[in-house]
Amino acid sequence: MADTVGTDVGFTAEEEAFRGEVLSFLTGYQGLDGYFHRRESSAEGVRKLYRALGERGWLSLSWPREFGGMGRSPAYEFILWDEMAYARVARPPMGPGLVAKALMAHGTPEQCARFLPDLRLGRTNFCLGYSEPDAGSDLAAVRTRATPLADGPDGPGWYEVDGAKCWTSNAHWADHIWLLCRTGAADSRSRGLSVLIVPLDRPGVTVSPIPTHDGGRLNEVRFEGVRVPAADRVGAENDGWRVVASALAVERHVQFPPKRLRRDLRDLVAWTGRTGLDGDPVVRRRLSGLAVRVAEVEALALALLGEIISGRPSAVPAAHHKLAGTLLTQDIARAAMEFGNSEALIKDSDVEFMWRQAILETIGGGTSEVMRGLVARQAFGLDSRG
Amino acid sequence: MDFERSDTQRALLDALDTLLGRYAGTGRSREPAARGAYDHALESELRTAGFLDLFGDDGAGPLEATLAVERISAALGAVTPVPHLLVLPALGLPAHTGPVALAAPPAGEEPGPVRYGAEAGLILLAGADRCVAAPLDPGQAEPVPSAYGFPLARVAPVASGQGAELPPGTAATVRGWWRVGASAEALGMMRQAFDLTVRYAKDRTVFGRALGSFQALQHRLAELSVLLEGARWLVYEAAFLGAPAEASAVAAAHTTAALRRLTRETHQIMGAVGLTREHDLHLWTLRLQALRAELGGMRAHRRAASAARWGAAAA
Ligand SMILES: Cc1cc2nc3c(=O)[nH]c(=O)nc-3n(C[C@H](O)[C@H](O)[C@H](O)COP(=O)(O)OP(=O)(O)OC[C@H]3O[C@@H](n4cnc5c(N)ncnc54)[C@H](O)[C@@H]3O)c2cc1C
């Protein structure tokens, strides 16, 4: 069955030419498994890839020129990470994306000068320290505490950080953690949070693995009496919620590249061919339904990109896209299991791995329920508080 | 069919639970599962206590045997309860020691990977009409890596003339009891995953209240419980009726649909913690995926149901 659904509408000739450059760049990275990190050794390859991208200026495509960026449309970033996802080579790094853009908006000139050059060149990797055992969807419940030191050998001008983050992706190979922590009263919710940048090799930081069903690894990151200079706080004290919210907003167009789905479907269709299932009308009908939904998600991704390019609020289109895309990735993955052929169970075959991986997608990066709630509240003003 | 559990049934299941408390359970399952091993000690205990003879027992019968399969599976017993408790006795075959493989490949094809295929000494191969009971040489099996709790292997091809060809109609007996049995296994596992999730919804606090107090989740748990109850009664009914083609296919089709929804919802409601290997949820949800691949899965169950009701042409 041919794969005929298209996303390549609506991009300019220059943007399409850039896609061509990306595709030829990617020929040097086939086999790198940095999208799923099925092997822990992938981290080293991904680090190298990010440096190669950095040297080309591709980690700062849409950064303003005054920060050393290329000043291009976010469409370029979309194309880059969409093709990376199709090739399963890598996901967009947090550092030059979310962290750098938040620094440009909320950081001091000194912080920008200190972090941006290495981020642009792909030399520094960040992970995101938001979630905790008791703060996931309810992020304002974060408890990891940063206590300002009044006196002592290091203070004032320092914090001492204590607490634990969990489910932290990539903490085992990143250099820094972008840490959301409590600086206000215990019950201050979103009004008492601050963002700190903490090097992961600081004394008192411990990273330990949390193995997941896809054979991958998330991490627990513990902080015990970790000293952090106040100069590494991004934004004002207790203004961390705003920093985090705006950081989220600028990266939505690359968070869930829709071509991943096209690739998932391609792999599934190829598998039904290999197993001889593709002659069954029930199977074909299911596949065509999935192909329609891939087109739907691609359309939602482009709608979202349009909002980001125009600078309009994008939370609702981003939630539409994330909801539809992550549910679809699961439905594609499930189809092989549901066709009732035990070949689909053989560990680490394409379709088998997809099943174990896809179940993570409707939780990570904001759950489906959080997305649904956001649409109901922000698009329609439905709120329990009236 | 009596809807109330009889005293005999209750006493029987209590005894079984006690046995399983010692020879099955989450702790024990992680260990043989990690090695991909069959639990011979559990099988032997079940045999000694008479649980493998329930099917033909005067004081019990196929329904009790099905209830026992459900319990063994809920407790993650690493044995093959469906052939031992249901299929072998339904065929009137003698008991067998060690794992038994079941297969019903499409005409002319070899079976795909089967549970415990690398250790099984006997296979029951359902053809179009007859079933063949053939010895297997475990040394000839080809294990395949499995991420779904049960060890899997391709068994050596059964040459024609090998093994005993059973009378006409026995293939339908195998399919019927296999459908009932695999559905009963699924019931046991689904119930455990569901209970775990309900407990979590009660215990976890988000936004200052119990997770389960959010209506969006309450409705989904309620819908799951409807699916589970429906599956339970369809499976018991099919067992009670002797696993006729239509009832067993309907039970399996509904159970497979319930399983799909249950897997999605339990993992969703548990959030990140349910996606980790330290948490128990996956001990059931991953095994459930292996069950739904059996017998041709949902497509085949639905086809079998419509063929039984409206004739082969309708399928
Ligand atoms: C693969 C993966 C990668 C991740 N990477 C990172 C990372 O790098 N950094 C980081 O900080 N975190 C990371 N996370 C954590 C992720 O952000 C959280 O898991 C997520 O926010 C959900 O939190 P939780 O798991 O605690 O679930 P909970 O918040 O406890 O939610 C449990 C369930 O209840 C639902 N729910 C919650 N509130 C409501 C409500 N009001 N109404 C209806 N339903 C509700 C949720 O949607 C979910 O289904 C990652 C998670 C995964 C799976």
C-alpha cells in the first residue's frame, strides 16, 4: 500500500530546500537511535549529532540574530525535527529550545552570555526537572525546596536545594537540570516557585535510573544540601511559574513531530505485508482509518505551527495536536497486537517495540487529561469556578 | 446456571487461593518470569490438590475449572492452566506433566510463537476439523525474546502422521475451550489491574483531592467495570454451556475488547509510575497483550461468532 498522505503543503520554496538539506544531512546518521534511546549507548551519538547541528547553526534556527541565531521562521525548526522524527534519529534538545528561549525572555544579560553560546553550538545538554513523586499533573505542588542562605561560608547570594525530582528524561547524560523549586511558603502553590539552573555534577546531586516498559530509562534526581548561586536563578524569585509557562509555549511546534506517526504507520503497513495480513479486508480497513488520522494530525500540526509563526496564543491548538497525535501513536501501535498474530509479540521487532513505547506518550509532556482540561477551560471558558 | 457462588465453589476457591498464596503471586512471578521458566512446583501442587481434575469431577465441573483458571492467572501462576484444566479433559486425554502448547494455525501455516513453547512436551494442534496431539521435543524449539511476561518459542513443525489424530469435531472442542480458558485468564488479570488502579485513584492526591474524585476518571472506571462484568458473565456462561462455538467466540470477542480498553485506561490513570518496571501493573497488562494475540485475536473471535450464528458465508 502506498503512503500518499502529504504534509509538504504550505512551506515556501526556501523551506522545502532546507528540508532537502536536512534529508541529505540525515544520510550520515541513519541507524542513530536518539528518538527512542533503545540503547543507552545512543546518548553519545546524540551528543555528537547535536554538536554537528550546532556547528551548522541548526540549533538556533529561529533564535533572534542578536543572540547569535539565524533569525528564521519556526517553520525551519518544525521541518528539521519532523524529518529527524521520521528517521527516528533524535528529538529536539531541551537546551537550545526551551531553555535558551526562556533565557532570552527572562534571563539576565550575564546568563545569556554565559549559556547561550554553548547551547547554540550543541555543547551543553539540559534536562527538565519539573515532576516529583507528588507533583505531576498538579505541578504547582512542587516541594523541592531552595532555601536562601542568609549567612555561612557561601551565603548570602546562595540557595541550598533539597528534594527529589522524578521521571526526568536524559538526566543520566545531560550537563544541567532546569529545576523548578519552591522558594515561597509550603502552601504558596504557583506563586512560590523559582527556576534554577543546576549542574548535575554539583556535590549533593544524585541521579538514579527508573527503568520503563520500553526498555528505556527515566531518572530520579535527588538534591541534598546542594549549593546554587542566586545568579543561576532565571527570572525573579517566586516568578518561576511564569518562566516555565512561557518556556513551554515557544517549543510546542516541535514537541510532537507528526512525521513520527507517518513512520509508525509505514512500519505497521510493512509488517502486515510481511506477515501476509494485508490481504484481509478487516486489516485494510483498519489501516486506511489510521492513514486518515495521520493526515488529521499532520493538519493539526500545521495549524499549530501557523499560530506560533503568527505569534498568536497556541496552547489550545497545541493541546489538540498533542491529544490527537499521542492517541494515534498508540492506536497504530495497538493495531499490530489486535490483528491477532503472535509474531507481533517478538521483543524488539518494530511493531512490538512501538506498543511498549507508545503507552508512554499520553503521559509524558503533559497527560491527555491535562490537555483535555486545558481545551475545555481555555477554548470554551468552562471552569469549575464558573 | 446459578449466579450465587455455591458453598463448594467458595471452599474450592479459598483452598486454591491458599495454595496460590504460596506458589504464585507477584514476588514469585517476577523471578521465574525473569528466567522465562515454567513453574513445575506450582503445577505439581495443583495436581496433588486435585485442581487439574475439576473439569470431570463429580462435585465440580467445567465452570469450576474455568473459575480456577481465572484465579491461577490472576495470581500470575507460571503454568499452562488452559490445556491442563480445560482442553485436555474436554478432549478426554490423560493428564500431562509439564507445559502443554496450544496452536490453531491457518491451514498450511506453521504456528507462530506460543507460550512456554520451548519447554512444552506436548502440543494440541487444532486443524479445520480434527485435533492432533503430538509430542514435542523441547530441544527442537526456537525460543524468541518476549517482553510480555510469558516465555515464547516457535515449536518444531509437527510432521504429518506424527502424534495422535483425534476424532472429527475435536478441533472445535479445542478452539471453544481455549477461547473460554484464555478469556478466563484475561478476566483474572484484568481484575487485578483494575483493582490496583481503583486503589491508586483512592490513594493518590492531586490538586488537593483524591485522584478518583475527578469525574473524568470516575466515568472511565465505571465504564471499565461494566466491560469487566460483561466479560465475566459471558465467560462463565460459555463455560457452563460447555464452550459451544458461538458462546465461546462471543465471550472471547468481548473479553478482547475489554482488555484493549482496560490496558489503555489503567496505564493512563496510573500516570508515570505505572510505566515503570518497579510497579506491579505491568505484570498483568503485559501478559494481557500476549493473550489477545492467541487464536487469531479479535478478528478471528468475531469471525467465529458470526460464522457460528449466521453460517460460514457471513464470516
Ligand atoms: C516518558 C516520560 C518522560 C517524562 N519526562 C519528564 C521530564 O523530562 N521532566 C519532568 O519533569 N517530568 C517528566 N515526565 C513526567 C510527566 O510530566 C508526568 O508523568 C505527568 O505530568 C503526569 O504526572 P504523574 O505521572 O504524576 O500522574 P498524575 O498527575 O498523578 O496523574 C495520574 C492520572 O490522573 C490524571 N489526572 C490528573 N489530574 C486530573 C484531573 N484534574 N482530572 C482528570 N484526570 C486527571 C492524569 O492525566 C493521569 O492520567 C515524564 C513522563 C514520562 C512518561
